[in-house]
Amino acid sequence: MSEQYEVTRVKAELRRLMAKKGLKAKRLSLDAGLGETAVRDIFERPDADMKVGTLHKLAGALDVTIDDIIGSKIDIVGRVGAGGNVIYEENPLGSAPRPPGIGGTLEALEVDGSSMLPRYSSGDVVYIARQHDGVSEEDIGEFCAIRLLTGETYIKQLALGSRPGFFTLRSLNAEDISDVEVEWATPILFVLPRAARRRMGF
């Protein structure tokens, strides 16, 4: 995870929070007790002050935590239910901590029920990062979130189908879904077990 990526991500989250609160850069700077150009400088100057102390002041002025600004939490956007199918929700189901050492835009999904045993248990959180359409050859054999051209989304083990351009979705305790066309597939990058989730307060 590059430092430049982290800076870009923090700036994007700061912009999002400002828009949500309806605050302009100068007003936020003053509300945070900073110089009136401090927030504008963060967005425009590569050498601008991005120290933790500054972010704490901005968080206070925005009435959020510093974790909200630095993006150390990720919304749980859906559930993985019966047969490993993903149900995306209209509103987040809560949040989960950002996995260590994984940058980029992530989605967190909560496992619901026993359809993914023994690999994933009810209450676990799995993380994915959709970066491209189609299927990458290196993801064959991995457990992935997979969106079919027909609109369904599953978490399954991705396998080649019986003919070019088609794939089989393998299950651990259900029948395979054979020879389907895939819109996109992305591997599960990290799993937060339910026991660890409870201990961390998520």
C-alpha cells in the first residue's frame, strides 16, 4: 500500500465528509481552529500538513472520528446467504475494520447461515475489491465474488467451464453451477472471523 495512495484516499474521504456536512474548505478550516487555507492546501499542495493532529482537529469540526477520515472502517454492504449468493443491501449493515496491508476500495460482506461451511461461518466478514470486468486467469481456482451476465452474484470457487468463455462455480456443500457466463470475478482478499469481530467491537 503506497503512501501516495493513502494520501489520495484520505483526501477523497475528507471531500466526501465535507459534502455530506455541506461545508466548504475555508469554513471547515476555521471551525477546526486552523488557518483559513489549511483545508484548501491539503487538497491542492503536495507538501500540505496531513499530520494526525490536523486530522484530529478536522474530525472534531466534522463531528466524526479520525477513523472516519482515514478510512479504517469499511461498510458491510451485503450478506452472503444460501448457496453462497450475495445479497447487496440498500443501506450498510454496519462496519468492519479495514484489513491490514490491503489498500484500494474494498467491500465487506457478512456471511449469513451455514451454506459456506466449512470455509466460512455465519457472522464472518469477507472482503473483496472489484477492480476490473471479466475474469483474470490468475483467479481461476480462487474463492471469488462472481457476477453472472444474468445478474446473480455468488461467492464460489471459480473454475473453467467445458467450453471457452464459460465458467463453473464450485460450492463446498451445494451443487456446482456449471457453464455460466461471467460479467466479473474478484477474489476474497481477507476473512474476519466472527470471534475476532466480536473482540474488536464490530
